[in-house]
Amino acid sequence: MPGEPQTRDERSAKTRTLAVALVIVGLILWALELRLAPTSVGVFVFVAPAFLVLLFEPRERRKSIALRLLLLAGIFTVGCVFATPGMALRWSRVPAIVGIQMSVVLPLLWITMLSERCVRRSVRVGIAVLPVVVFLPILMCSMALHRAQGVVTREDRDIEWSVEELDFYGPGDTRLVGRWFPHPNPTGAVLLVHGIGAEKLQFLPSLRPLHDRGYEIMTFDQRNHGESDGLTTTLGVIEQEDVVRAWNVLLEMTAGRRVTRLLFGISIGGTAAQLALPKLDKLDGLILDSTLADVADVAARRLPVIGGLAVPMLHGLGIDVLVCGQAALGVRPIDAIRANDTLPVLILHCRNDPLIPFEHARRLAARYGPRATLVPLAGHGHAIGFYEDPTTYENALASFVTRTSQR
């Protein structure tokens, strides 16, 4: 009869219907993002708010709920659309995709509205805070694994070397774009693998000491970076195969030459490089700059207070798999190190690196053993030791080149 109170089953059915509707809206918005944006924060971020709705049973009148959801959907859609036209129209190389990433938090406002119906303040606060605590690590994980693309020119890096364009394909037929910098009198070749959020030319100045000594340089945009394709970053799970493909290209470029061949990994690029080592032929040395031993430890440091609990939860529940398709938070390059290998390793790391602590460099050096040389660098930034301590950096590279060329 009209006016009769709804039963619990009726309210639950409406909650489930609402959740399904939010999933559909999330999928539509995700499709819109894929259409307009150069990268994606992942479908799970868009549909996750729907699951949060299932934690509560809305008791407000139908009209009130409809109005609030309509307002929320409008704000959510506007946030997504507003965040993408800058890239769609090429107004800027720095996309406003952060607007998309942050707009997915808006459904939490609705949860807060529902909490206002509770009488006791402690209950209201608990209901409002709990979804945020649950959803924030998911959002941050998505933001870390889905990065906006950017492009740096040779002029930006003050590089005047001759260059050849390259492209090849990684797993999943993902097109990877690279550059080859030949040398008129080559004595060696080095493959540069950049870090997350960077691109192929960003760290070229760090390799100037090698190029000055006759080294040809190959570099490429990792998937979901620069000019390469791909919508996600997997912190080395898939990228290691991309490194293998890139290394094979380097071998083709240097075929028939008796030269020293080095692999140079920076930050997460060093993670992919280490994981790829067992699959690389004719490798004479490995250089690691500001890289890590354990992804989960670094991820936990990015989430103060709750990181120690949130990261194991995200990995244990497979949230990282839902976000990027791979168990990215379980990557531990330190476990891939083979103790009986004799490959020379140079580890460069700023003592006060705010992102990846110097302790990670120590752990890696200890695991590699006597074949590793750990060089602490002055500075308080991440992966900028070449700029903050150039003399130490260049001397370390020169010494390592001499060491590997005599093998």
C-alpha cells in the first residue's frame, strides 16, 4: 500500500540496483576516458564506488536519493570531461588527467551524506571515514600505475648527437618507440631504461660520460609513457619483457662488433632491468641508478600511517591485479638476483633519496656481493644524482666502463 514503510529486503534490492547503475555509469565514464585521455587510471577505480554503496542501506526518500545521485553523477561527469580536453586538443603536454583521478573520490561524498542520518557522532564519523580509508589506497595505487604521458625533445636536454628513430613491439603487440644514438667510433653500447613517469630522453644527460667514451645509446619509452602505447604500468612484471625485446634490438644494431654492452636502469627501469637479466645475451655490465629492492616497501612509504596495512591488503586481495592486470605490488627484484653470477654491477643512489631510501641500494649491493660497487651520491632528490653530484657520478661511470671493457 502507498505510504507503507519499505521492508529490509526492498531496501536491499534498491541498494543492489543502485550499485549496478553506478557500475554502468563507471564503465561509461571509463570508456569516455579511454576515448579522450592519453592514458587510463583503470576501470576498477571507476567501478569501485559502486561496491562501497553496498556497505550501506539508504533510508532516505526516493526523491532525495535520486536528486543527490543526479547531482553526484553530474559533478562526476563534468570532472571527467573537464580533465581531458587539454590533451584532446593538444593545448598542453602536461595533461590534466589528475582531475579524472580525483573525481572518482566524489562518490564518497554520498557515503558521508548517508552517515548524517546516524544519531551518534562517533558512528557518523566512523561511517564517513571507513570508505575513505578503504578507497584511498586503491585510488593512490591506480594513480601510481596509470601515468600521464609526456614527451621531451633533444633540445630540452641539450643533446646534439645524431639520432635514428626506432620502434618495436612488446607483449600484447604494444608498440614501443625508441631512439638510437650512434657514435662515429663505437667502443660500446648501452640500453637506457627510464623510470615511472619519465620518458626516453629525460635521462640522456646522465649518459653523456658514456657517449663521450664512444658508447652508442639506445633508449625507449616504456609502455604507458611518452610516445609508446599501453594504458598501464606494471612495475616490472610486463616491462621486463619489453626490456628483453629492446635488448634484442640493441644486439641487432651492434651485430658483428666487438663492443662492450651495458644495461642502464633508472628507478623502476632498474627493476625491469634486473628482472630481465636471465634472458639477456652478451651483457657485460649492469648500472642501476636510484632503483629499489622491493616494490611493496616503497609503496607502503607512500601511504603514511596506513601504508603498512594497506599495501599488503591491496596485494593480498588482488587489487593491484584489478587495477593494472598484474600483481605489481608483489615485485621484488632482490629475489631475482642470482648469487653465482659474475656480471659486474654499479649501483648509484642519493643518500637522501625521498622516494626510494638509500637502504634499498644497500640491500641490493649486499645481495649482489663482491661484484657490485655501491656509490653513494650527495643530494636530496630521486634519480637526480647526476645533477647534484656530477663529479662522483662521472667518476663512477668511468671506472665501471674500464672494469667492464677489460672482461
